[in-house]
Amino acid sequence: MLAVLAPGQGSQKPGFLSPWLALPGAEARLRWWSALSGVDLVHLGTAADEDEIKDTAKTQPLLVAAALLAAEHLPMHDAAVVAGHSVGELAASTLAGVLSPEAAVTLAGVRGREMAAACALEPTGMAAVLGGDPDEVLATIEAAGLHPANRNGAGQVVAAGAAAGLEKFAAAPPARARVIPLKVAGAFHTPYMAPAEEALAKVAAGITPAPATKVLLSNRDGTAVEHGPTMLLRLVRQVTAPVRWDLCMDTLAALGVTAVIELAPAGTLAGLVKRTIKGIEIVQVNTPDDLPAARAAIARHGGASAPRSHPEFRVVVAGAAGIFTPAEGLTAGTDVRAGESIGAIQTRQGPVDVAAHGAGVLTEWLAKLDDPVAPGQPLARIGGQL
């Protein structure tokens, strides 16, 4: 079984798109996406220097466009699983059919600009933590008032938060761990990005997503998301939520994936997969010269669908604004029936019932008693077997 991966911020390199512009139609494609994203993707991918492509407002649409451009030259219909890291989720959602390419690059442009603006509000940053006991690393991050923004697996966690907290953390790191400050604009995937999430949500509200046609893994918890509106909501919420790439790799292994292809600019995710999943074939697509190897891997491993027994999680969302009350006695691990009431939302017009869309097991409450909720907000996750 084959998985295709789309990288996130930090994987870009100066001039990495130059070889792709020799392909028919590539430059025109990039210029069209430039108009949608609000940045000059041709310049950024060919002539811009390292400092310019570190600009969050420019990097994010550049990475989404690069992954989509590479994927257009591969037989993607034979890939069973797709996943992306951080902003790479927009590209992965497009490869799964949830978003159009135009919607993905537009959202990437808004996401990048708004996250860059949020970074400018106060001094924040990120630091990679390599090694150490995982529980101790997370406890030390929390003690410093920071957030575990990325849990990438292979002994790598990224701490993020206020600059003062990062200094405190670096001065007293976890035992047997190495702390490396990252050259980023701010604390991505933390509550510091709330203004960016709010702005992105307003644009995403105008998009009509489609159901996923492939197994599409979510950074939130590594689970497969089929429902288009749920995935779109997760893409918006991911701006402030941690990236659980470790759980995505756990799912790749559980599904029995035998090969992965990382789209341009490749390398980062391939390295994490190599250190985590043994015996898997890995192909990195950085230039058009890598396409034959990728097509050969697809011929060997593609075409197989994900097993019908893989776990699917459905998210129950609020249909109205108000105060949420879970059904009495309904706890995680309880079986629920299709149509069964799992709670209610108290609105100004009275209570609105919240029902399970399908039968399964209540795996996690995503809202608690007396939480204020908005329309479309996740309330609970129900797992089942396809």
C-alpha cells in the first residue's frame, strides 16, 4: 500500500522549483496560483534567497503549490493514503479530493499572511527538543509555560511559546535532551495564533469541501477523516492545535503502508518515517528527475486500497451556538446508536438536541459540560469499523 506525503514549513530551499518550470504548463500553473495566493510563486521558487522564503506569508503558499505541482505528474489515483505536515495538510486534502487546488492555495495564502501577522503581536518562538524521556520532556515544556507544538516522533518534540519561556526552558532542559532554537517567526500551532485561526475560518466558511476519496490522515490525532466539512474545520483549528505527526506515522504503520512518496521539497518527512517505520520503501521527489522512481514505486505498491477494517472516527459537531450539556451517564468507551442523543445545546430559543450520525464507540469528548460552543464546533468523536 502506498502513501503520499506533503511537507510543511522549514523544508523549503532556495531555487527548488527551478527544474519544475521546464515542464509544459508548470509556469502558467504557478502564475495562476500566484494570483490566488497573493504571492509570486515563480519568483519565490526560483530566484528568492533563503531569507525571503523564510517569510511565513510566502513560505506557506509556496510549499502547498510545490506539492500540488509535483503530484500533477504522478498517477495519484493509485495512492491509497495521503497526509501532510502542518500547512502540508492543505495539499494532502487536495490530493484526497476534499479541496480543489484553487481552494488550497488560496487558504495557504491567507493562512501564511495571518500567521505572520499573529507572530508580530508579541515575541514568541519555537525550539526543537531532541532526545530525553518523552514524559519528562512534555512535563518540562509545560513547566516553562510552553506548548508542545509539534510531536514529530523519532524522539523529536518542538516547544513553542513566549520568548522568555523559551529562554527559561533552554537554561534548564530535560535530562539527556538537546534543545535547538528554531529560526521561525513565532509560536505556530499554539494559542498565540488565535487571530490567524479566526481570520482563516472566515475565508474557509466560503468553501464547499467534498468527501475524501482516499484515506486522509489528520494532524490532530492521526486518524482518517472522510467527512469534508470536518476536515475543513480541522484545517482551520490546526493553526492553534499541536501537530501530531507521530500519530500519523503510527497510523501509516497500522494500515500496513509499504511505501511512501514525499512530494517536493522532500527530505524532512522521509527522514522521520525512515527512523520510525522499519522496512518501508521511501522515495523523495525533489526534481522532475525523481518522477520515474516515484512512478515505479507506485507501480509496485499502488492500487491497493486501505483495509476495510481500518478505524474511522466521525466527529459530531454543534449545529447551533449555545452552552453544551453532555448526555447524563455517557462516558468515553460507551457504545452509541445511530441517531442517539449524546447531549444538548442550550440556545436562546431553547435546547437543541445533538445526535450521533452513526453507530460506534464514544472515543473522546471534545467539549465539556457548560462549554460555550459555536456552530460547527466539534463536540465528540465516535469511532467505528468500516
